[in-house]
Amino acid sequence: MMGTPAQSVVSDDIENLRHHAYRIRRNALLMGEVQGQGYVGQALGIADVLAVAYCRQLNMRADDPEWEGRDRFLLSIGHYAIALYAALIEAGVISADEIDNYGSDDSMLPMSGMAAYTPGMEITGGSLGHGLGIGVGMALGLKRKNSGSRIYNLLSDGELNEGSTWEAVASAAHWKLDNLIAIVDVNDQQADDRSSTVLNYEPVADKWQAFGWETWRVDGNDLTALVEAFDQAVNSTSDKPRVLICDTLMGRGVPFLESRDKTHFIRVDENEWSLALQQLDEVYGISAEEQS
Ligand SMILES: Cc1ncc(C[n+]2csc(CCOP(=O)(O)OP(=O)(O)O)c2C)c(N)n1
Ligand SMILES: [Mg+2]
């Protein structure tokens, strides 16, 4: 029976993360409702990854987001800002009161991620293909300072179209950046079409591996698989940079959004935000009383 307590700790852990992921999705929908539109599909798709990163993995201090010893989480994809805000709110870095200001003038939550505006937003992303290069420089700098902090970089499958991404992939391996963990959101979507239709990215895991990265490919909506992959990436003793290639589903957790064809930028009718929130509660088995 030796394994039983450990297993129940693990399942408690997953249950907690499931709740965090639910709240991240909910925060994102509430922000979408404020503006009536947004990159909500991405936030719903990446919420499980962010729950594991922000509610389990990152070494950080919610009340001191610039603490020198922190792990840095770089969001290359500025349009995913709504997803990161939702996670920063859940992690206690940003107050939930800010949700109502999402996207308005002078808000700390602008629609595209900008470092100067938002606590916990490490870089200004949005000109795609630069996050990993910045990550390489930061990881190298931290190593030279003998810091134990890690750099995480969340990038998208659309960013795999950028030559600058692959320059960064090559240099990270060259510099043996074992403190760098890339996370690729493979949702097979981008602005113009399916990513695989615009420019085939497969075999994506083989490519990163051939460049000298330790590589995991996981279902990015499976919390247990994510926890395992994050743990292995963090605990590996190799001198290679690490990448978690996460297959995700845009709109995950809200069935009427999951089944949409075009999910890059979502607009729904005014009354459909409450439908989205209601469907999310149904998917998670949360009753109206629990919510209030
Ligand atoms: C260098 C650069 N080229 C083009 C754009 C315009 N753009 C904004 S989002 C986007 C789609 C990128 O793909 P991905 O991040 O995979 O899209 P998603 O999964 O969010 O639909 C594009 C082309 C940009 N921001 N930067
Ligand atoms: Mg994409």
C-alpha cells in the first residue's frame, strides 16, 4: 500500500490544478465580455498549461513580481495577453478587480501584452518570432550571473514560420542553455488558416530534437501529462535546453467555441458570453450556487 498516499497527493494536486484552470478560463471569458471580443480561444486552449506553470511550476513571488530570484515567463505572442492576465490574476499577481478595465485606455491590461503596463509581463511581445531570441539572451545572462532561475518562453505554432525562431533554437543548444524551457502551443491555427495549411510544421518534435533540444510532446489539455512533462523538463540533468510541445484545442472548455471553424479572433453575440460562462460551468460540473 506504499503507493496509495503518494497517489492521492498527486490526484489532489491535479484536482487543484483543474480548479485553477477553470478559473483561468473564467477570467478570460469575463475579460472577453468586457470588450465583446478578443483572443479568447487561445486563452481557453492554453489555460491548462498556464495553470501548471503559474500555480505549480514557476518559482515566483506574487507580491513581488520583480523579485530577482524569480523564474521568468516570456510571452512572445502578445495577442495571448488575455490568457496571461487570466493566469496572473489566478496566481495573485494582479487583482481580479482589473478585469473590468481590460482593454480600456490606461488600463494595466491592454489588449496586446506590454511589459511597461502589467506586473508579471516580462516582455513586450506581438511582433512575432522574437520571444525565444530574447529568452536565449536572458538565459545566457542568468547563467553568467550563476543564477538558478529559469526562463520559460511560451510561443505559438505560427511563430514556427519565423526564421528568427529557428536561429534562437540553434543558439540555445549551442550555448547549452539548460535553464531555458520553451513551450510551443500547437493549436494548428493562425490568423489566415490552419497552421499546417499555411506552412507545414511537422515533424515538429523531430525538428527541435535535431537542433539539440530535449523534447517532450504532450496533450496540452491533459493536466496529468503536463505535470509529468514539466517535472521531467525541470529535473533533467542534461545540459540541453528543453521544449514542451503542447497540442491544444482552441476554445477548450466551451463547446460552442471548440466547434467553431475560425477561432483566431473571437466575436460572439452579446448574450453569448453568459452562454459561454454557463457552458464552462457545465463542463466543470460547477453549479450556480457554487459560483455565487
Ligand atoms: C512578425 C509578425 N508577423 C505577423 C503578425 C500578425 N499576426 C498576429 S497574430 C498572427 C498569427 C500567428 O500565429 P499563432 O500565434 O499560431 O495564431 P493563433 O494560434 O493565436 O491563432 C499573425 C500572423 C505579427 N504580429 N508579427
Ligand atoms: Mg496557433
